[in-house]
Amino acid sequence: MSIFLSYSDRVLVQGMTGSEGQKHTRRMLSAGTKVVGGVNPRKAGTSVDFEVSPIGPGSSEVKAGTVSVPVYGTVAEGKAATGAEVSVVFVPPAFTKSAVIEAVDAGMRLVVVITEGVPVADATVFRAYAAAHGTQIIGPNCPGIISPAKSNVGITPPDITDAGPVGLVSKSGTLTYQLMYELRDLGFTTCIGIGGDPVVGTTHIDALAGFEADPDTEVIVMIGEIGGDAEERAAAYISEHVTKPVVAYVAGFTAPEGKTMGHAGAIVSGSSGTAAAKKVALEAVGVKVGRTPTETAELARAAYQELHAN
């Protein structure tokens, strides 16, 4: 199985006609994702042709050639015409809040927000709005979600790994890709890049709960980074609710205190939010923490092997 995203999910792309939207729609189609429409009110009634070629383990049903994807004026129109319940957002930051709210109003189950640079105030508004209406948000400022060999919504390369027993949740996009590569011999149920902004829709805890409930996920890998207290809160949740082995990596062991590093959420004040403090909190509840991505992968592999030792 997988969490949050399955083989049968139909996907709308908000902002599909823009350069980024077109580039990644082509990649999603090539990976086997069921992209059924784009949304752009100024280009409603048109279509966009994509030259696709199979890539990755989910592309067995993809035929090389031209795929024409219709453009709808609104998310509601797209959903009514296609039955889509998932949308992915590639619109500029100034329009992201309205795009997400439109998707929520249309009744989308999952909205993946790739856009970076979204104002924190806007993210706060649309996260609360989505929560009140039962829509799950992933992002903003994230690579999205991939269930290898099933579906890929966002910008994650689809050919890194196949399906397998590991579940991955990460604040960092590039570290998501690296851990997928490091553990490609095992494979993954689902990999989620939740984004590193101060306000995100899906948290480590949401993903941990999903992986704990998923019968096919045997080992969970969690990637955090300096700043905030998300990892400490995840540690508290793990201690009470997670029975599966969890391995973690916290980016930023060598970062100077008091500096903003990379993501907008990675701000350290005093000892709170440091990699060392997060490592202590996680190890206190039995999570093994690697000091490098490679070491983290080795710990995850060892945890899997221990489960199957007998």
C-alpha cells in the first residue's frame, strides 16, 4: 500500500500552462501519474500537448508519444469533468492562497503546493481553511509526494527507486531524493516532502500516523532540520503512538546558532531548535539518529534487516 496517494488518483494541475507547470506535468505523465486536466481561467476550453516517454517503475502503462491534456476554467469544472480528487499547484506566490482555497472549495481531497516564496500569512490562512473543510495540504515550498510505481505528484524524480517497505517524510527536497537513492535497494511505500517553511499543511506527525497505519510500511525514515520544534513534537508523538522502527536525520549539525539556514523555517535561537537538541529528543524515545544521510540509510537498512532476522 501507500499513504495519501494511490495508483488510481486522478490529478489536476493548477498552473499547468506555465513553464514550470508544463515541465513537471510532462514528467508526471511520463512517470504514469494520471494527470487528467489543467486549470487556467484564461485558457479554459483549450488543451496542451505533451511529448511523453516512459520513465521510472510506474510507467509500464505509459506509451511514448503525444498526450493532450484539457484545460478547465476552474478546479470545480475540472473535478466535475474528470473525477479528480488531487490537485498540484504551480502558480506564483501571490496567487497561491486563492488557488488553494479554490481547490478546497471544489472538494479536492489532497492539494500539493509546490510553490516557494508563499507568504507565511497566506499559508496560515489556507492551512486553516483546508483543515476546516477536510482537505489535506502538502507544502508549500515542497517537492510533493511520490508513491513509487503508483503515482507521483510534484517534482520528485520518478526513477530513483521502486516500491518497497520504507516510508519517508522529509522537510528537505534534496535530502528526500538522497535518502531515496541511498535506500533504493529496499524501496519505498511513499515519500513525502512536507516543505521547510514555518507553516506547512502536512507535518511529520501526520506522516508518522499514516505510516504507522499502513501495513506495507515496515521502517520509517524521518528527515528534519534545525529550527522550530517540529522534530521534538514528532518525538513525543513517536513515544506514544508509533510501534514501527523510526530512523531520523537532522540537517544542520554544523550550522552556526542564530542564523537562518536555507529554508525559512530553519531559524535557531539558543539551544532550542539545534540539531543536537533534536537528536537528544529523538534518541530519548528510541529513534536512531544518523549524523549524515548515508549513516541514516545504514541505520534504516539495519532496522529492516533486524525485523527480518528470524
